[in-house]
Amino acid sequence: MNKDKYVFAQLVEFLDNFKFLRIVRKYDGDKYVKSYTCWNQLLTLMFGQLSNRESLRDIIVAMEAHARKLYH
């Protein structure tokens, strides 16, 4: 069993979460959001790009296949 961080989690560490959230707050990006925030959308689209997915449906299928690992 893998005890280290996943590669995607290591890449996310380079992002400045506070700067991103400041921009989201400035433009009201999460104004009517209940659960799927702009940060979650950014991470999902990054995952799609890095895993070479071709469509949103393909990203959804891949995310559902890795549902246990999403907290990483």
C-alpha cells in the first residue's frame, strides 16, 4: 500500500490556495455554489489535463473510478 503522497497531491502543493480564493472572492466565483466550489473545479480540470482526458464525461468516469482517493 502506498504511504507517500500521490503525484497529483504533490503538484497541488505548488498552487497558492489563498491567492486563488482571493480572486474567486473578488469576482464572486462561488456566489451561488453549495458544494462544488471553484477550487474543486480547478482540481478536477487539472486532473483531466494531466491524465490526458478527452471530454468531461471521460473526466467524470475517471473521477468516479478513483472515488476513494479523492480526499488526497
